[in-house]
Amino acid sequence: LNSAIKSGKVRAPTHIISTISDDRGEEPCYAGVPMSTIVEKGMGVGDVISLLWFKRSLPRYCTQFIEICVMLCADHGPCVSGAHNTIVTARAGKDLVSSLVSGLLTIGPRFGGAVDDAARYFKDAYDRKLSPYEFVEGMKKKGIRVPGIGHRIKRGDNRDKRVELLQLFARTHFPSTKYMEYAVEVETYTLSKANNLVMNVDGAIGTLFLDLLAGSGMFSKQEIDEIVSIGYLNGLFVLARSIGLIGHTFDQKRLKQPLYRHPWEDVLYTK
Amino acid sequence: LNSAIKSGKVRAPTHIISTISDDRGEEPCYAGVPMSTIVEKGMGVGDVISLLWFKRSLPRYCTQFIEICVMLCADHGPCVSGAHNTIVTARAGKDLVSSLVSGLLTIGPRFGGAVDDAARYFKDAYDRKLSPYEFVEGMKKKGIRVPGIGHRIKRGDNRDKRVELLQLFARTHFPSTKYMEYAVEVETYTLSKANNLVMNVDGAIGTLFLDLLAGSGMFSKQEIDEIVSIGYLNGLFVLARSIGLIGHTFDQKRLKQPLYRHPWEDVLYTK
Amino acid sequence: LNSAIKSGKVRAPTHIISTISDDRGEEPCYAGVPMSTIVEKGMGVGDVISLLWFKRSLPRYCTQFIEICVMLCADHGPCVSGAHNTIVTARAGKDLVSSLVSGLLTIGPRFGGAVDDAARYFKDAYDRKLSPYEFVEGMKKKGIRVPGIGHRIKRGDNRDKRVELLQLFARTHFPSTKYMEYAVEVETYTLSKANNLVMNVDGAIGTLFLDLLAGSGMFSKQEIDEIVSIGYLNGLFVLARSIGLIGHTFDQKRLKQPLYRHPWEDVLYTK
Amino acid sequence: LNSAIKSGKVRAPTHIISTISDDRGEEPCYAGVPMSTIVEKGMGVGDVISLLWFKRSLPRYCTQFIEICVMLCADHGPCVSGAHNTIVTARAGKDLVSSLVSGLLTIGPRFGGAVDDAARYFKDAYDRKLSPYEFVEGMKKKGIRVPGIGHRIKRGDNRDKRVELLQLFARTHFPSTKYMEYAVEVETYTLSKANNLVMNVDGAIGTLFLDLLAGSGMFSKQEIDEIVSIGYLNGLFVLARSIGLIGHTFDQKRLKQPLYRHPWEDVLYTK
Ligand SMILES: CC(C)(COP(=O)(O)OP(=O)(O)OC[C@H]1O[C@@H](n2cnc3c(N)ncnc32)[C@H](O)[C@@H]1OP(=O)(O)O)[C@@H](O)C(=O)NCCC(=O)NCCS
Ligand SMILES: CC(C)(COP(=O)(O)OP(=O)(O)OC[C@H]1O[C@@H](n2cnc3c(N)ncnc32)[C@H](O)[C@@H]1OP(=O)(O)O)[C@@H](O)C(=O)NCCC(=O)NCCS
Ligand SMILES: CC(C)(COP(=O)(O)OP(=O)(O)OC[C@H]1O[C@@H](n2cnc3c(N)ncnc32)[C@H](O)[C@@H]1OP(=O)(O)O)[C@@H](O)C(=O)NCCC(=O)NCCS
Ligand SMILES: CC(C)(COP(=O)(O)OP(=O)(O)OC[C@H]1O[C@@H](n2cnc3c(N)ncnc32)[C@H](O)[C@@H]1OP(=O)(O)O)[C@@H](O)C(=O)NCCC(=O)NCCS
């Protein structure tokens, strides 16, 4: 074999396969589109995400929706785990990448992870044609909170404005919002149980992304399943929150904050 | 003191200071702007970066320029250090955050770091009114390559299209492009030395960002120095490249690639 | 409540609980043992691991076994994912911590993760009194390879010397080696199926750690279950391999290796 | 050239060079020593560090000293930056590697970094034959605190026991302790200025490591300079502290601690 490769009869198998971009030509291409085309056509950040993550040019309303999600998830103050660890690392005098990364590593099941789960559970429930009652009570039996439902402060009579804005955008521009409307039905049911069980931002993004994938007509059923199972929405959150974490790093460096040490009095030393 | 704090006469000093965002109210604010305003006003990703990193609303041409930089730096193929480490980690079966982070950690002096250095050195040279000759030969004496100058493939008679697009955008929209024009003069001089010493993308972004900061009239001289010394442009590269690294992670997971092991034959084992 | 706290009648609840070490006194303590005692008593690295991870002083044969595991897992050459990413990051000119961390992030299900799984599956099988036949065939039905069994090069008539050394150490010093002897029985069965299905180092460490925990008489059944489910053995691998990854970082810096770029020819660019 | 390589006349240049370990044979070797030899000879963790970092077998007193350093630096309670970030990440439900890494990334100039600096400055001062007065006052003029000197709690009449233990060990086993004795002279001078300016653990480890390198007779002058400039002692701290950070991760998982959110009241939100 080896000599066949050398003699040119057989191509040496490569160790790496890559399909999203190509840097070998005159200028880099994202999913086949040269970078100059991207600039000349006035594409936006959402289009680039679309090319590099989904390997296709999505319609403008889709890439605009992606951009709105990035903006809404860009930051949530200095107290959440991610921002906090980034702040502590920046105050230890570390560089930008280390500070960012120390914060990113807290993103997971408990921080930032509800969007993908919302998409997964609502997709499953809708596709299996569960009634809101069956879905919610079924989750309760399994001891799982419905991801995308519930809010610390917001109530049935005082909705989250961001959810309303997302819904408004989608109802205006999306060909179909069936998954999100299903979530509204679920919300109607959960609100009948407790006043704080409103649809939250994670629920709105998660279900609207299902509508985006299904409604665009550009993804096969199998591709949608793959996207939901791999968890692209977590990628959206991670990318978005990087903007905030980088911002917090700059903020601490501007403020010349000293090394953080957690106060002894706030720790219970026990056995 | 402690009892004075408790009795409410004195505010307890806090351990953390933060100035870029606020999550205490009804909805999160970025630099004082509520998230719903951001969506309603049709702001873009560049505006959110502007609010969270620069704590002010920059004019549209500035935020558009920021978005173009993000798009141009989003990916550069699977072979560069960052993408490579991300691919290896994804193929080890690790989650998205770990894969992204393993790649981000390679960003630094040799990979992705030339933009800030270009800004620093060209700012210093221009502000000190060095002629291109003095600047370039001075760098040579110090044994430092001029960051932002030089390209593996591009030549004086075959410029990088992205550089041209950036220049075109800036000359059309920026009130002043003095730093970039200075870089063009420097390029004219370096091209007289060798045909590959053209202005590269890093040089174009670095000097045009100086023009953005100075030309917008929204930053004091001291603030500009701070931004250049902290290294905001590295943040731009890090954020941008995250799009590509996340894309490479999804790509490998879609392709179900197995554990990567570097081939023995490609390693020189020595003493 | 708040006023009760202020008046001193109730202690303010702390936000953090910690039980392994205490830095408030004259000198830090690990699980109650002052650091000077540790040095004076001639304790070793294994004893410190024992104090900080298990919160108790394990007998000498246990801490010696822990140290042997650390030594055996410290490195496995430059080609495995972890070392490779560390080398790439070091060659990008990044600092020691970034280089180490970029490599550590590849440790997981496919690289370094078999020890905990070996412990989990063999514990479950032994405790449920499965015969080797039932265990191995049951795993096959579930489509899971028996972790801790199998080797690329070693064969039934050419065992791995490290496995033999671990077995020798344990049979000499451990009060009981029942889990490991069970693994030997399993190995006898798998060897009857194929000549490469020998017990590997991961299998030896995983099952002997079960013997250590059960045989020392210092852990309750519930504590052992917790240790196995949390996955302490992965910690052992992570700590051990850090020695190698730090070594590879120093190595590349000594060798002054330039930026690594994966060769284009080794990548299959496709759709 | 390419065809010459193919025809076997020229060896293809490899892309990676590695010198510390070899995994190609029957069993992995560390700096030429097979792993079975390491176990059979009863080597310890310090010997493995010695092989993989220094590529030679150091005498027993050296590897024992390395082990003592690892033990002394293994943990320093839950309040320091590293442990804190690890705790926050573990409480976000992330895996062991992510939790460890989030904490490791805080290690740097302000946290854990004084040992290498102590070695650097004391080596320079001693080698240039500066008197303690010249050294300390010279540093003062440059506005740099002498690394390795100073303690929050300890005083001239209440030394740090760990420093005393390190000194005792070295004076008993090292052929020469000239760098450390020089640090004692420096301490005598600084104590005449202020009672808290005692030699601290970082100073003791940093200068004694210089004595280890110089006294062992196994390193050339150039090799010692390289070791000090690359910063091996930071590696020692990073490795050691990993034991503690892994311990804190296990601790939080055992305690089933929920997501950490920094208290709003402890943050000053300002402009
Ligand atoms: C968002 C959330 C953390 C808010 O929680 P909270 O205001 O602290 O609510 P509580 O935890 O006090 O819950 C109050 C009651 O509502 C129930 N509940 C809360 N969220 C629920 C949900 N998503 N589905 C079903 N029941 C829920 C709780 O079980 C609890 O009932 P109980 O007292 O009988 O046990 C919570 O609703 C939740 O976990 N939602 C799911 C995850 C999610 O979408 N997260 C995104 C956050 S932006
Ligand atoms: C981009 C770059 C790596 C391309 O390098 P290259 O095509 O491999 O060029 P070489 O390294 O072969 O250099 C060829 C000659 O040009 C010189 N040269 C290259 N870049 C130079 C620069 N930026 N300033 C001054 N001289 C430079 C080299 O010193 C060399 O001269 P020599 O043979 O007398 O030593 C290189 O130009 C560079 O380092 N530029 C500065 C950093 C930078 O802007 N990086 C951004 C990359 S997008
Ligand atoms: C170590 C290991 C990767 C070596 O694999 P390998 O030499 O490449 O063996 P192969 O993958 O070619 O397998 C050859 C056959 O043995 C079987 N086999 C290999 N390991 C097995 C195991 N642990 N249990 C059951 N069957 C196994 C395979 O299914 C295969 O049978 P098939 O051809 O009918 O499918 C493999 O044995 C394994 O995955 N073991 C379990 C994980 C483990 O312990 N890893 C630690 C590595 S140090
Ligand atoms: C360890 C250390 C942080 C303790 O600091 P501290 O007890 O808070 O001491 P302070 O910062 O209050 O300093 C008190 C005075 O001593 C001086 N001082 C403290 N450490 C000094 C040092 N290493 N060299 C010279 N002067 C020193 C300070 O400048 C200060 O003088 P000033 O009031 O005139 O400015 C400090 O001594 C230090 O930075 N040492 C060098 C770094 C080091 O070795 N760190 C290892 C820590 S284990």
C-alpha cells in the first residue's frame, strides 16, 4: 500500500476531515463562499454563523433571529457563575483568553444550558403530539422541571418583555411558529398551576429555533434531529456570552482591581 | 465599624465593582440600555459589543466596521493551531465548551495576536511623527518585524482583497483614515524592499481601529491609550474566531470522527 | 431574620461550605493535619492526596499504591491527544498554564477515562455476583466493550509488565484483592474468546482501587459508592498526566519550536 | 525534494520533535527509563517529575525536596482565587476537568507566581555579588517588592514553621545552601526595616531550588539559566495545587452544593 501511495496510484488517507471552511485558495471560504463576497454582499454576523455552523446561507429573517439571540444572551451581569469566574481571573492579573475561558467553563447543565433542553423536550412532546397536560404531568412524574418554563420574578400578569419581542419578531417573519405556539399552550396550562410558570427566554429561543429549522425548508428531518441532539443552541449561548465575559475582563482591567480573595467570614469550614 | 455598618450608618464596602451591565432590574441593561430597547431599535451585534466593551453607543459606521472585522476573522480553516486543538478535543468526545476552550488557548503572540501589536506600533510611530523610513528601519534595528506587514502569498501586484474591502469601507464611511493612510505609506516603503511586504489584514484592522477611535470623537486621548494598551482588538479576534471554533466542533461531531492520535512517523524522538 | 442576624442572635448563613482544608490558623491544615506535621512525619505525596481527597490518613500501602498509579499514568508520549494539544499550545508561545490546560481538556470518555468505568462496571458485576460469562456476554448484548480489557499490542502470552507489577504489589500488601481476582477470572474468559483481550493497566488500577477502598476498612459502603460514582480515579489520571503535560511544555520551550500548523496535505477538505 | 523523500534517499522531516518520553516500544519510557524499572526500583513521584521535567535521575535528596514542595503547595483553603473558581465551576455542575481548569487559569503573576520570581531575583543578585543592602534598596528604587520576602501574619519573632522545616531539610541534606543563606542575610536586612519582612515559603522554595540545581552538579550553568527563565517552579506550584483543586471539586460534589451566584449586595454597580 505504502508504495502504491508513493507511486501516486493511491491517495494517502488523511488524518483529518473538515467541511466548513477552506483556507487553501486566494482567500478563505466559509462553506464555499469567499470572504470578499461576504463583505461585498453586506452579509452580517448571523450569515457567517449560518455558513460556518449550518453550512448554508439561511434567509435573512433566520440570520436576523440568530443575531437577536446573540444580543439577548450577551450578558447577564457580574453575579452569574461565568462572569464571576472571569472577573476573579482578570483580577488575578491573567490575560484576556485565560479570563474568558475560566468563565466559559462554568457554562453547562445549570448555567446557560436550558435552551437546548427546552428545544429537545418541546420537540419531543410536540412531535409525539402530547397534549400540554400530558407533557407537563409526564415531566412531573419523571421529576424533571419543564425547561423553558418558570421565572424568578416574572408572573403571568407581568411577562418578560424579551419573550414578547421574540414572539413578535417570529410571528411577523417566520412562515410557521408551531413549536412556539405549542409552548404558549403549555404555558397556559402551567400558569393554571402557578403564577410564576411563564415561558422564559430560554423557552422562547429554544422553541423558536425549532420553528426556524422546520419552517425554513432548508433542513431534512434527520439534519434537524442532529442539530438538536448535538446542541447548537448551547453554541449560540456560549458565543453570545463571550461578548459579556470579554467585556467584564476589560472592565476589571480598566478598574485596575486587585487580586480577589473570597472573604473568610462567608465560608463555613466544617467536616 | 462593623456595628456602624449593621446599624445602617455606613455602607458595607463591596468586594466587587462592575460597570458594564446591570441585571438587578426588570430586565438586564447593557451600559444603561435595557435589552428590549436594543431589540426594538433594531441594533446589531456590533452595537452590543460597543455597549459592553466601550460602554457607549458608537455610530452605525463604527459598529458596522466591528461586525465586518468579526466576519473576516471568524475562521481560517482547520489547519491553524486554534482550529486544530478544537478538532482534536472534539474528537476526544469532549463537550462543546471544552473543545472551544482548548482551541482558544492557543491564541496569543504567534496566533491571532498581530492586530493589537499593529495598532500599538503604528500608533506610536504615527504619534511620534516617524517617517516610514525611520519607523521601519528603527524596528529592524530592534529586531522586530513590523506587525501588520507581510504575507505568505500576496504580493505588491496581487493585494489581499479583504484589505482592499476594509480600506474601501473606511474611506467611504470614516471621517478620517489617517492611521491607515500612514500604514499605506509604510507599505509603499516596505514594498520597495521586498515584494511580499504588503499590508495584511491584521495591519488594516489594527490601523483602521485607531482611526475609528480617534475619528469618532467619542474617546479621550487617555481612553484610546487604555484601549490600545489593554488590547481590545485581541478580544475582537477571540470573539470572532469562537464562531469558527464552535463550527469546527459541530463539524467533527457531525462527522463522528474518532479519537485523534498524532502519527508516530511524524514525530522525531530524540534526546 | 435579617435583623436577627444583625443583632447577633443568628449566624449569617455563609455562601460557601468547605471541608477539606483550613487556612485560617497559623499554618494551613489538610483535613485537620497541619502542614508542618505532614513534613515532620515524613509523609509523601500519596498521603496528601489521601488527606485532601479522602479526608483521612490512609495506611502506607494505600498511599504507596496511589503514588504508583500517579507514576504509571504520568505520561504516554507526545502523540496522544492531551500531549499533542499541549505541544501545539506551547508552540503557539503560550504560558505554561494555558499549554497544560489545553491538553487536560482532551481527557474524557475516549482518552484517560477507562479507569473509572472499569471500576464502575467491575464493581457492579462483582457485587451482583455475575459470573464472568454473564458479565462479558451481558456487556456484549448492550454493545459496550468491557473497560479495562483489551490491548493493542499485548497478548495472553505476553502480558503488560505494569499490570503484573501492580498485581504483585497488591497481592503482597493488600488485605484483599477480590475485585482484581474477579477481573483475572473475567480475563481468563475473554482470553478464551480472543488473544488480545488481556487485562490492561486501566483494568488493573480500576479494580485494585476497589480493593483498596473495601479492604482498608476505612470507608462505609455508601462512601465507596460515592467515590466510584463521582469518579475519583479520573482525578488520579488527570493529576498524573499533568506531570507529563508540564514536561512536554518545558520540552517544547527548551527546543524553541515554532508555531505548529497542521499540514494541508493531511486534511481532506470535503462537503 | 519530495521525490527524493519518496525514493527513500532523504528522510521526510517530521513536524514534531519530542525528547522526554517514548511510547513506541513494549512499555513507555520516561527519559529512557522504562516504567517497570521505575516501579521495581521503588522510585517516587519526585523521581518521575525529575525524569520528565529535567530528563535525568536526580539524587534522592533532590526528589524528596521536590515532593516536599508539592506537599506544601498542594492547597491553601477555599478562599484563594484558584480554589474559588474551581468551587464555582463544580457547583455549576461541570465535570472534574472543567472545574480544575477553571481554577488553574487564575495561577499567574498575583497568585502562585512568586516562587519563580524569587528564584530569578535572588539568583541575579547573588550571582552579581550584590550585598543585601544593594539588592533590597535597588529593588526599592525600581519599585519592585522583593519576591519571597514578607508575610501577612508571620513576624521576625514568630517565623513560618514551613520555612524552618525546608531550611532544616536542606541544611541536613544539600551539599550547599548558599542561595538560601544569602536570602537569610537579605531577610536579616529587611527585618531591620520592618518586622513582617521575613522570608516566606515562596522565598525558601525559590532559593533552595537554586541550591538544588547548582549543588547537584548535574546541570550546566546554561541549563540552570534556562530552567530559571522558563520557570519550572511555577510548574511545581501548578502541579501541587492541582491536588487541592481536584480535592475541592470532589468536596463540592460530595456536598451536592447548588449553583453559586455572587450576592448582589456585594457588588458595587457603578459607571
Ligand atoms: C427558572 C426557575 C429556576 C425559577 O425558579 P423559582 O422561581 O426559584 O421557582 P421555584 O424553584 O421556587 O419553584 C416553585 C414551584 O414551581 C415549580 N416549578 C418551577 N419551575 C418549574 C418548571 N419549569 N416546570 C414545572 N414546575 C416548575 C417547582 O417545582 C416548585 O414547586 P414546588 O414548590 O411544589 O416544588 C425554575 O422555574 C426552573 O428551574 N425552570 C426550568 C429551567 C429553566 O427554564 N431555566 C431557565 C432559566 S432563565
Ligand atoms: C506574515 C509573515 C509571517 C509572512 O512571512 P513569510 O512570507 O514567511 O516571510 P519570511 O518570514 O520568509 O520573510 C521574508 C523576508 O521578509 C522580512 N519580513 C517579513 N515580514 C516582515 C515584516 N513584517 N517587517 C519587516 N520585515 C519582514 C523577513 O525578515 C525576511 O527577510 P530576511 O530573509 O532578510 O530575514 C511575516 O511577514 C510577518 O511575520 N509579519 C509580521 C507579523 C504579522 O503581521 N502577522 C500577521 C499575519 S496575517
Ligand atoms: C484497548 C482497546 C482499544 C484495544 O483495541 P484493539 O486492539 O484495537 O482491538 P479492536 O478494536 O481491533 O478489537 C478486536 C476485537 O475484540 C473486541 N474487543 C476489543 N476490546 C474488547 C473489550 N474490552 N471487550 C469486549 N470485546 C472487545 C472487539 O469488539 C473486536 O471484535 P470484533 O472484531 O468482533 O468487533 C480495546 O480493547 C478497548 O476498547 N478496550 C476497552 C476500553 C479500555 O479498557 N481502554 C483502555 C485502554 S489502555
Ligand atoms: C507577602 C506580602 C503580600 C504581604 O504583604 P502585607 O503584609 O500586606 O504587607 P503590606 O503590603 O502591608 O506592606 C507593608 C510594608 O512593607 C513593604 N513590603 C512588603 N513586602 C515587601 C517586600 N517583599 N519587599 C520590600 N518591601 C516590602 C511594603 O512596601 C509596605 O511598605 P509601605 O507601607 O512603606 O509601602 C508582601 O510582603 C509581598 O508582596 N511580598 C512579595 C511577594 C511575595 O513574596 N509573595 C508571596 C506570598 S506567600
